[in-house]
Amino acid sequence: MNLIPINYNLTFEPDLEKFRFKGKEILTFELKPHSAKTSRGEVKQIVLDAVDLKIVNCQLLMAKKNIVNSFKLVAKEEKLIISLSRGVKQGSYELRIEFEGILNDKLAGFYRSKYIVDGKEKYLATTQFEATDARRAFPCIDDPSYKATFDVTVVIDRRLTAISNTLPIESKKNNEKTVLKPSLTSGVKDAVSTMQNKKKIIKFDRTPLMSTYLLYLGVGEFEFLEEKYKKTLIRIATTPGKSVYGKFALGCAKKSLDFFEKYFDYLYPLKKLDLIAIPDFATGAMENWGAITFRENALLFYSGKSSKATMQRIAEVVAHEIAHQWFGNLVTMNWWDDLWLNESFATYMGNKVVDHYWPEWKVWDQFVTDTVFGGMALDSLKSSHPIKVKVKNTAELEELFDEIAYEKGGSILRMLDLYLGEVVFREGLRNYIKYFIYRNAEAKDLWNCLEKVSDKPVVEIMQKFIKQVGFPKISVREKNNVLFFQQRRFLFEGKDEKSVWKIPLVLRNGKDIMRQIYLPEKKLTLRFNPKEKLATINHNYSGFYVSDYSSVLLKSMAQSSRFYSDSDKIGLIHDLFALILAGEKNLEELFYLINTFFSQENSSIVLHYIIAKLTGIYLLLRDERSKKFATQFSKRVLDRIVGYEPKASENILETFLRVAALSSLTLFNDNEVAFFVNKKFISYLEDEKSLHSDLRSIVYSSAIWFDDRNYKVLKKSYEESIIQEEKAKLLTAMGFSKNRDRIKETLEYIMSPKVPFAFLPYAVSSASRNPYAKEDSLDWLIKSWPRLIKSSGGLANMLLRKILKSIVPVCGVGYEKEIEKFLRENKISGLERTIDQTLEELRINSRFAHRYKINIPSMSQV
């Protein structure tokens, strides 16, 4: 028999002083046969998902008699096993459970989050249930395919406010008045008198049919900023004094709702949508249906202090999470092996919204550098994994929230969208949404919908890209007016000659004419008009593959470079460097390409990418060549293109470029930048408001780099600031000192209670890019490992993953054996694949460093 949950009637009573909660549950469920052959079976045992809970009582009533014989929690399996005194047959039942739990500090389940108001430390309670942490708050079937409705009630202090997925339908004081409560002793709703006259009871409206991971409950001193979009109430919810800073996000939410209702041709189904700023939060945001939670710095915009980068980040994250309200919430993956379907679509569709309302940001060029290349970086490893992964147990889930699910998945969808065309792609999505509304679906269901409306081989293309690990490298050469294409898997280490993809290619020639072709096999020949001259085989970097042009072809392509888009230019550099890292090309070819093709380049995003690439090479090699080129490009940018000072009318890409140039020249101890930073910092000390919001991050970091005396000033600013974005910038700056004592101080400081665990990656990523901090970063990782492990588990593992991937691949060069021995001997459950990937990245960087630099000095020699 199969237990099908129909409704969870949940009552929670959190205690924000003792950090505990009590709960009562009425689970209405049906027992159904797995198949017609098992219709006569009986059930004598009920198994639910539960962990970190104390089960006080369980009841299943038949003829007014409780037939629960015993119950026990099996912690290792995260199960609640309820044994019955008699068998139950097919039909509907109510299971009543009374339980208690802890408001933990693990950023998962039902947890507590600390914040400061007027110098006083306070807490709120909030939930984070994705992927499988609803079981930490109440016993349930914690599986996305087992959808149910939820009726949530909370008993809380009168001074507090509660938020759930839906609006309250009843709120009353618990003032010694008779209140209807589900009883665990009689099996009926008894009238019981409550003596706690400082409490109130809030009952929320029933939710739509949805998965457990989308349920939300928040309790605290929330304040709101609200507006209406049509009939939908949109609210920004924050801790006291911060709601006013949610105005930009509120506007983004209205724009996103309008866009998606039109795009999917289906109205947002709830009466309200809350965007909730949580002080302690593991990820950027979480798409709980109707109650989206965010990190504060992904939702709140402080005019005069928040940068354009933060503005764009807020727009992207809000759009991403609201996309989930359709793709993920309304239609949900059947099981976690299709997690990517949720995340990649939200990634891609979120960018559509941003491009629609802010076309001047050129998000599709940024998408190539951040999303496409980010996915490729991980997928170039032997230790990568397919987009669709078999999930054997819940411990494996957290590692799936990675660049493959988000970045590669989003990139594949972009490739498919561009291949099918906007109208056809949208029509397929609309059909998919309408057919699977309030149900679960698999990736193949979507491919079938898209293939039906397009009459193109969507299924065979996507099956290869989804189920096969890695991505192709397409080699192309020309002879006698014929182009010869050949594909094989691209890898930084090793070879794979067996994998073959079905690949849509977009060619562009020297007459600015595009041509779409299809590469279904390992090899393909194509006759080409010699007068047209090939410009690129991956126009706008629309496809998820690396292009490897013969040297002869690459030189002839230079004649068509005027037809290159910014994404074409960036792609040319990216692909060549990828081939260099793989040992297939030489670094001299990159320097030649940059010097020949791009010495007079004026595109902000192309120059930004070049400076970042050259600076990254320098951090690995400490060579004069990359330093020289990076310096030349950075100085030209500041002197001739964007200038040192931000302009009111400048494009966001110019803002990003300026910061990249200043950052690179800071690393090279440039005197003009030192003078500029010092002048800005002195003005900042005299008048905090004088420092432009788009210069704050770089001025904070550079001020410490150039003058160690500024460290204490900014550390004090970190401790006094209540703005999460500012605290992140200041903590990042503290990792960018040339004084090793300061570096050690910072790395020890971030393990103190003054720094939330979720903030560790800010300082760690900064220190790992600091050439003076490499040894100390490694030492800190090893010494802090036991304390880091204590904070691991659930989404906290995502933070540990960031820490590992920031430090090991760069700082471990020269210490490969020691690092591998340590990580192999000190594994963390749920991070096994991350450790393999991190060590592979270290080997790749070490090989690159040894190839171009024979002697790698220790940092103590710097």
C-alpha cells in the first residue's frame, strides 16, 4: 500500500527565548494500492520522514480507539516508524502527532536568525526546507512528488508577527478564552482553555497543492512595505527599520509577475507574494510559494551605499525566485534528479526578465561570462556529473546545487531557445505548464512538449546534453573551401573519445550572414564560399561547446573580426585559454591574440574579461608578461575609457570595468591608484557619505592593501554597520592585507561569534586571491576544519563548498600532496564530489603553473 498525504494541519508554538518549538499535526492521508495486484493488502506500519524531533505522542483512531502500538525515531535513516496494533486497509485516515524541536543555528529546518536593533541582540524564527529539511520541523513525507495542502496555525507572543505561504484568515488573542484545538486524547476538536494571556493564535489560509520543501513559516518582529499588483498583495518583510530599503525589490517583483503572467499565459495563483529579508541565510534566496526568503543583501537597496552591482543582483535574484513560482512550484520535478529543471529554468528565465526591463545592462553578454563559462569550468573536469543525476540518498542532494544545475542547465536552455526561436520555445513552455499544473513532471515531459511545437529533434539533443557528463570541443579546419568539423569531449585532464553530442551550431561569416547547421555525429564536412570568410562557429556563444580553430583558420578569421559581437570576442579568448589549460595550446598564443585583436578594444565587457583573465594568470604564475598586459589594459581603461570617477550617466558595464581596472592595478601597487584610493579614503573618514556607492568595495579593499593602518578603522566599521551589504564589503576588504599578522587576525576573527557562518566566504575568497595570504589561508583551512565540520550539514555544506573551492585550487599550488592527504583523511559526508573536483582543479592549476613557471616560491618568499 502507498501512503498519499492529502493535507497537513500544523500548529507551531515557537519559543524565541529558549530556542525551542512545540508542534501538533493532523496528517490526513489515503492508503492506495501500488497496483491492482496489491489492492487487498493491509498496513501495520506507517513510516514518515523525521529528524531532530522529539515525538511526544501519536494517534491513529479507528472506532474512537487509538491503534498506534508504538513509535520510534531512527535518526540515521531520518525516519519515524509508527507501528499499529492492527492492520489498516485502503481508505482515508487521520494521523495525529505531537512533537517538539529545536530552533537550531544550522540555517536549515526551523531555525533561529540573529539581528541587531538599537544595539540589542534579537532573534526571529524562520524555515528553510529545501531540499529535505521539512522533516526537521514536522513529520512528513519529504518527497517533492508527494504533494499536499497545508493548514498552518501558530501560537506566538502578541508582540510578534507570523508569515506563511498564504494570508492569515483568523487571528485572536489567547486571553483565557476558549480556543478550538485538535486534541490528542479524544480525537475530536475539543474546547480547551488556554491560560497564556500573552499569546495570540494566527491561522493561515489553506495552501495550494504543493511539495513539503515549499512550505514556509517565519515568526519575528517583521515590518512590511507593500503594494498591490492587480489583485495580488506584494510585501517586503524585514526586521525593524529596514522595510523602506525594499522599494527597488518591490518594483522588481511587480515587473517579474507581469512578465511571467504574460510569458507563461497563466496568472500567479496566490493572493499574496512576500519577499522576506532574513539576516542569517545560507544561499541567495529560496522560492517558498508566496513567501520567498532572501539574504538581506539580495533584497535591500540602500541609496548612497548600495552599488549598481547590488541593484542588478537584486533584480536577477527576485526574477529568478519569482520564475520558480511557475517553474518549480506550480509544476514541480518528480524527484531530485531533475533539480536542475527547477534551477536552470529560473536562472535562464530570470535573465529574460532583467533583459526585458533593463536592456542597457546587456545581461546576455554577462550571462556568457558568468553563467556559460561558470558551467563549463566545472563541467571540464573528469569529476563533473551529468545534469540529470541519480540521487541515491539525501546526503547527496546538497552537492547538486552547483554550477551544473544552475549554470550549465541555464546555458543549455539558452542554446535550445536560440535554436528553436523565441515564439516556438515560449509556446512549448506554455503547453508544458498548462498540462502539468499542480502536478509533477520530468525533463522528458518538457522536451516532448517542445518537440511537438517545433518539429525539431529536441529530445535527442537534450538527452545527450542532460544525461551525458561534460560537453564537446568542436575542432574546425578548412581545406579547399571545405570546413571539416570534429567533436570530442573537452577535458582539462584525460581523454574521452566515446562521448558524442547532437549539437546545433550557429555559424557567422565575413558578410555578417548567419547559418544554422546541425552536428549529429562525430564528424561533418561543409562546403563554404571562400569569399565569405568564416567569422565564428558559435555566434554569440549560443552553444555549449568550446571551439578549436586551426591556426590557419584563426588568422583568416581576423579579417572578419569587425562582425564579432562582444560575446564572440569573449568566447574567442575563453576557448583559447581553456585549450591552454588543457595543454593543447600555448600561453603565447593567448598573449598574441589579445595583443593583435584587442589592443584597441573599447567594449566594456570585453575589456573587463581581458583584465580579469590576465590578472588571474598573474595570480597563478606571478609572471611579468601577464602583469604587463593587465597593467596596460587597466591604465588605458582608466585614462581613456571610463575614468577614475563614476559618472551619473554611465552604463553598468562601465562601472564594473572601472572596479576591475582599479582592482588589478591595486594588486600591482600602482602609484596613481594608491594616490586615488588614499584621497578617497581620507574623504570617507571625514564624511562617510562622500564615498560613491560604486567605489566602496574597491576603496575599502585597496585602502587596507596600501596602508595597513586602515585595517582597524574598517574592522570597527564592520562591527558597527547594520547593513549586510556593507558588512560583506568590509569583511572582504579585511582579507586583502599585505600584513600576514592582519591576515591571520582576519581568518581567526571570522570564526568568532561576530561573523555569521554564512559570511565566511566573503573573507575567505578575498584572502585566497591575496598573494600574501596563500599559506595562511591553507593553514586556517586545516586548523579550522574541526570547527567547520561542526557547522556543516544541509545547506551549510554549500558554504563549505565555496570555502574549499576558493582556497584549495589556488593556494594549494606547491602543496598538492599535503592538501590531498589532508582532504582524503578528513572527508565530510555530502561533500565527497566537491573534494574530488577541488583536488582536480588544484592539479590543473599546478600543471599550468609548472609548465610556465619552473620555480614556484612559497609565500614566505614573496
